Amino acid sequence: MTLTYTPMSEIPKVVQGLRSAFNAGFTRSLDYRKQQLRAMYNMISENDAAIRDAVFQDLHKPPAELMIGESGMVKQECIDAIKNLDKWAANRSVKTGIVNKFDNVHIRKDPLGMVLIIGAWNYPLNLLLAPAVGAIAAGNTVLLKPSEVAPHTAALLTKLLPAYLDQRAYRIVNGAADETTLLLEHKFDHIFYTGSGQVGRIIMGAAAKQLTPVTLELGGKSPAFISRDVDIAITARRLAFGKFFNCGQTCIAPDYLIVERGIEDKLIEAFKASILEFYGTSVQSSNSYGRIVNKSHFLRLKALLDQTKGEVVAGGELDEDNLFISPTLVLGVEKDDKLMEGEIFGPILPLMVVDRLVEGVKYVNQGDQPLALYVFSKNKKAIDYILDHTRSGGVVVNDALVHFIVSNLPFGGTGPSGIGNYHGKRSFDVFSHERSALIKSMGMEKLNDLRYPPYSEKKTRWLDWFLFDKASFGGKAAIDNATANPPPPSTTTAPSASSTINGSSTVSSNPNGRTSSPALPENQHRKAAAKSENGSTSHAPEASTATTTTVV
């Protein structure tokens, strides 16, 4: 099936048509939204064979991986949205003070308007249609832009969508950089993009010109920490599944391993056993293993293998004509290796061996926050330490990749790995506006006299009483809290008797250099002085000489 790009002259007409459709208001009906969601479910369910064929031509993706990572997930999103839409879209009452006790105060869930969703080639069905489920459920009109890098899937969706969904409200535009650039010149009410950080910056820059909010699902180098106490065989199986699923072309695939020294050889052997179990003696002949999406990406990955200073200890077979790269492990990879520069996005897995996992924590924190982070360990303290001292979009302990299919977990990045998240109700929320509403009656006007001019001190006191809560803390409570939780001892050089803070001179009359706390009232200083005269002075605690230890 051949992919035909949308004529540039047609794109403004498509955009205007979707804007007009939203303004007409028919997408706001909950019954209409459910009808369209059922149609999307049926589109996938009734065309399973055609979808399998299209995605296989694009990525050589096995049917099981298509079901797990694409079609099954989109159908589940449809089911969840249909089942929960009434609850998700309902007004939510909020707690109010006495002034608004008899008013109708709530939060509405309104559609944003006309939204643009730009899909990605590695999961060409899921990453386009899963966010579309949320956009349709929220009552928006939607313009879908499939990835041209997966042309067979894009062509099939272009054919199927008009047969199932209302073309007044949901349209597809096909093309590459030129068509996308033209799309971004138009005003949308939200842009949802999945892809690389480089293109994400372009999307965000174009959106900023229109003050359009964005959701960016990007990627990054997702590390996997492996402590020496793990079950090596189970760890290798789960990591091999997560890494080589979709031939490593997954934004949350483990990008590299941080392995505690002493288990690397056994881990490599366990990986080899897992690869043999999964794909047999000839990986290239296996119907359970995918391919690299195109020649450009194949050559990019080949160059990484050619330039690495590490040792290929498993795999390393390449067939350019077949776009095949076998599951590959590279040992002895250092921090400055070519494999550690950017997201690999292929079936190549570097192993970085460290004496202690804390070294890996420091290394991870020197780079951008990854989209996912994995920890394999039996030690809860080690797990907690790594989770408490790193940042990532998501985290999985003792498994890999599987959090992506849990619809009730928000999926998204942080920092350079993405902005915003979705799946399940979060997808609905992404494409909804929380609209504050206060509906007041025309009665009881006499009470409003307090807020109308002319003002007086009496009115002000009454307004303060009616409008705002009174704190149950402050005053002496603040002093007690300060003394109960003193700041830690300073490791810096003590200030001289006369020093400058923020440009003001502070002078201590105390010969030992200590100054009285300005937070204490005068009578507290007198009590402290009296205790000192009676010989019952309290000495400041000395800094502990014990070293802080960690379990990693």
C-alpha cells in the first residue's frame, strides 16, 4: 500500500473544517463521544489482519508484540474511556467557605477545542491512536499526523479512518517535514507529539508562537541498575525481553546496564541463554524478532558498533539488506564511549561495570532525566536509595518495559525526556480544560453589603472572619518549632565578630563569637541568661564524626 502525502493546498482547509466542526458543538455530546470511541475499537478489531500486515511491512513486528504494545493497548484505552466517561466528564464540586455555602461551586471538564496529534514510527498504531482516544473522549476535534517513516501503517489508517470515524471531526494529514511545518503554522488548542527531543524542540518552538500548550513524549538513555544480590537468570530474561522487544526500538527500552562488579560474566551468560530461549539458534530466522525500521537507522546503529571501544560479547551480527541486527551485548563500556552519547534505539545493550551502584547514581544524575529507570535488586534499602536519589519519567523495579501497559499509571517523561503524561484518565485530562465555575443566586443581597464600598474597619474585620480560615499555628508555636528542630551544625568557617550579611553590618558583643537569635523575644533571652548564671547552660551539640554509610 502506497502512502500519498496530503497536498499542501488542502491542509488549511482541513484545519478550518475541524475548527468549524468544534464550534458547531456536536462533539461535546457524551453519547457522540462514546459512539466514536466504539467505532475506533471496531476499526482495530475488524481489521486485525490488515493491521498486522501493515505493521509487519514497516517493522517486521511479530503479532504478539503488536497485540501487547499496540492494538491491545488502544482497544483497552477505548474500553476504559467508554466505561468511565460519565464519571470523568462530570462536574466536580469543591469545598467552600461560609460565604459561598449556598452557591453552586464546581469544576467543569470542558474540551480544549481542536487538537493536533503527531505519532511516531516505532509504535505507529499505538502512539497515534492511544492519545486520540483521550482527545475524542474529552470532546475535541482531532487532526492526526501519522509518521511517514512507517508508511504502510500510515496508508492503512488513512484508508480506514473515514470508514469508521466522523470525518467532520477527525481527519488525517500525511506528509514529512514540509507538511508538518505547514501544520504548525496554524493555531491548535493542544499539540501532542511523540518522537525525538530534537524534533520536540521544533514542535515546542512553533507552539510557543501561538501560545499553544504541548504534551511531548520524548525519550532518553534509560538505565538499568543491577545489584550483585539478584537472581541473575530471571534478571537476564526480563531485561532481554524489555530490551529486544520491537528490536530495541522502544523509547523506554533499557538503554544501558549499570552492573555491580563480580556478576558481569554470569549475567552475560544468562543473557545468551535467554536470547537462545527466545529466538532459537538463528535469531534472523525467528518469527519473534523484529527488524530495524529503515536503512538510515540501520547505518546509524552500525556506526555505533564500529566506533565503540567496548567488547562485543554477544551478538553483533548484521545484515543490511534484511535490516537485521542481532541482540548485541557490549562489555567494558566507559562513560565517554560512543554508545553512551545518545539514546541507542536499537538492539545494542552496553554494560557499564561499577564497584558500587552509587557510582552509577552519580553518572545518571550528570545527564538528562531519562524516560524510564530500572532497578534489579533484592535489597529494599538499595532500591529506595536509587529511587530517592535519581529522577526519571517512570521507574520499574525487578522488571522492564511493563509499566507502559498499565493504563492507570500515567506515562510520560520529565525534563528533556518529556512534558506531560497520559494513559487512562490522564489521557482524558490532557485534552480537557478544568474550568472553574461559581453559580450564584440573585438572593441574599444584604450579605454582600460587607464587600461593597464604602469600606470601614468594622467591615474589614467581618470580611476577614467570613472569608478566611484562622491559623492554628504561629506565634509561640513557631518559636517552639524552631527550637525543637535546630538547623544542622555548620561546616563553614564561623563568621568573625563583625561581618556583613546582605550589605548590613552585624556586630556580636558576645566574646565567644555567638550571637543571640533575633527570633527570640527579649524575655526568652533573659531566661537563657538566668540559666547560664545558675550553671545550667545547654551546650550546642558537637558535629558527629560518624561517616554516613549507604547500601549501594
